[in-house]
Amino acid sequence: MKILVLSKIIFITVLLGAASPVLQAEAQPDKAENKPNSKPFGFSVLESGSWVEDGNFSNRLDTRLYAPWGISLRGQLVDKRPAPPWENPDEGLTAWGTALYHKSTGSRLIYGLIETQGLLNRTRNIWTRSAPWFETHSVSNADLKNSTGDMETAVVYMDLLTPAIGPFNAYFSTQFDKKSNTVFTAGAAARLPFNSSLRLEALSSERWFEERKMEAWFSDNPYLPERKLNFHAFSAVFSNPYFSFAGDFAYSEIFAWGMDIYANASLRFGAGPWRFSLASDGAGSRFSGFDGSVPGAGFRSAAKFEWEGNRNMLFRLSSVLRSGAWQAPFDHSATKLYFRFPLDKSSLFRVNRVSLAMERDARSWERITDDFSLAAVFGAGPFRPSFGVTFSRHSVANVGDTIYPYPTFSAASEFDTLKLSAALSCMIFFVSLKGAVSCDIVDGKETASASSVSASVSGKLGRLGLKLSGDSKTGKLSYSVTWKIQKTSFD
């Protein structure tokens, strides 16, 4: 098995080396690739993976056959197992999937592990996602997942889209698995005057959850019988160059838990290079996501200002406030400032971008944590140095004290952690090199540091990368190898 893995790495290196004469042409955009292919039949093969020492050995094989009228057939096999695989041959996960696509309408029929986007994602795990800005309200869709998982979660997914009938088009999708869990989504979109558009979407799901037994007396997770979740959601999106609106509403009802709702809304104003956005969302304590997870009650409000200038310049300032309930005071905040400097290729040394961030979590007055971070990326000829620093502290409030949602500098606080990081990367012909170091200083613990150096070579046939990492705690040097081979051909 070791010989097979070594042979695979050598084979990829030889292929990439053979492709080196065309690397300069590969670096330039190929205008022909942006044109529809006039040849009716074709195929593509992609094989990618990684080998992480004391980690996992992962592989993905993706094949596609292209036919006339924009029809394509896809087959995918993904596998992940502990490395090296010959030590535990019976361990690991393997999943396969297949899909049939129609390019002009976007319709598809899929079987396998899928990853979704759109309304279904926006209404689950809500507090781990970013604020519900207007641009996050994408249309619902799904495709094969590029990683392994339990094949019992494989589903059949069908998405049908109609061609545009004048200014209108509609779509319908459904997914179901062998446990009779179903999801239905339907939507319609229309082009309106003054360069505007409107999209409406509805979702309905029915899902069964197995019996949950109590692990012990007085367990935090009490006994629950087999129960059914009814989940319904609705979305509306209106888009205009000067004013846009988007909103979601979701309702869940699950036996032995209860019913509750989640809702979000966002506005975006824009004229020329600037945009100003507002967003808010809230959930009840009994609201359950489509997957049965309970994110908990909360309310969030956010604002963002963006300005785009000449030569790719961008300024962005955003702030998000969160509380435990609709009428409760804000006790959690995240504020970020980002500036991308105008591109100046004539300057030998330049600042590419700078970002600042500060966060406060004051949900527990016994331990209020504040985080501050600064990051910057520079350009120095062919080199791209970058630096980052993150500082964390905590403070304690007394009963009756006013708790501010933003970090303050007057209250007494204690040091928690300080993290310093730096990296340097450059491109030499078709080889990309990068080195990185980091240092973690934690109160009451020994200082830890880590370093890594990586190199990757890219060509017409794919990419091969090698990374070496060192850890000061263990004193061990570990490696990881990544590869990707892709070939497309039309008759």
C-alpha cells in the first residue's frame, strides 16, 4: 500500500512537470473557455485528495459525461479513512452519488449526500451564521456533497425549473430519504420595470426523529418518544439598484417540545459606489431547525456600510448586536472594519488590505470576554507578507452594574490570551511557496508556537501540494500532501 501511495504522488508530479511548458498560457484567462462549447459530446474526470499524517487519507473521484441540449451525467465517489489506511483497513467512510443536470434551466436529479443552500440553510443553525444581509438570501438549491458521511443520510433530490415565460419563471424541488423524511420547495420569480426583480419561495418539511432514551436519572437530556417535526418557511426577495429588501419566516412544531417561529429581514440602499445595509432576525426558545437542532432564543440587529472605489478599492464597516430575547438588552457584539487599498502595481512596497475587529460576549456577568484582532497583508515585489494579532481579556460585573454591549476600556480586566501570527508567500514561475509562524500566549500556561512551510505546483493537468508543520508542544514535525488531477475533453 505504501508503494501505491508513493507511486501516486510520483505519477502526479510527472504529469504536472509535463504540463509546465503551457503554464504561462494557463495563467492567462482563456477566452475560449467562456464561450459555449460547440461540440455536443464530452467528458471530464477529476481526482483529488489529501494525506495528513496522523490524520485522514481522503480521495474524491468525480466523472461527468456531456451530451447535446445541455444534458450532463455525473458520478462521484468519495472516501475517507485514517492514515495510513493499511493499519486500519476496516475503518473509514465511503459514499457515492450520481446526478443528472440540464444546463439551460438548471434542473437536476440527484441521489447521494447533498449540501443545500438558500432558505433551508438560512433557517437552521441561525446563530452560527452571519447576520442575514440581503446578499445572503440566495435561491434554494442543492448539489452533491464533496465529502464523506453516513450513507443512511443519502437522499433523492429533484429540482425542476421552467424556462422563462416572458418575465416569469418558476421552480419546484423535493427531497426524500428512506425514512420518509421529505422537503418540498416551490418558488417563482419575475422581472419588473426599472431593472427590478421579485422572488417568492415557500418550503414545507416533515421529519421523524427516533426515540431518545434517558442516559441516567436527573439527566439533562430527558426521555423523548419518537416524534414528528413539521417545518414550514417562506421567503420574499425584492431587488433594485437603489433599494432592495429580503425576508424569511419559519415556523416549527415538534411533539413533546412545542412550536415557535424564526424571522429575519434585511434592507439595502445603494447609489453608485456605496451601499448601506440593515438586517435583523429573532427566534423563540422553542424554535427548531429543519434538522431538529434547537438554536435557542435570541434577537440580532446589524448594520453595514460599503464603499467601492477605483482600482479595486473597498471600504467596509459592519456591526452586529445580539441579545437573548426581543426586549432584552444587547449583551453580545461584533464590529469589523475592512479596507482594501487601491491596486498600485508600480509601487515596490504596498499595503494590500487591513482589517480590525472587536467582539464582546457579556451573556454572563461573572465573566465578560472581549476580543480584539488586527490583520494586514502587504506586497513587496513578488512577496506577500502578512501579520495578525489577537488579544483576549475578561472582566467581572457586579449585580446592578450597567453592562455595555461594546468593549469598554475603563473597567478592570484580566489578560486571557495573546496570539501572534505571520506569513510570507511568493510565486516563483509555477511554484507557490508559503511559510507561516504563530505564537499563543495563554495566561497561566506555557507559551505554545507552531510553524509551517508549504509548496504547491500547478499546471494544466492539476495541482500538487506539500506542507510541513511543526508544534512546539510535541516537538514533532508532521506532513500533509494534497493533489488534484482534472482532464476535460470534447469530441
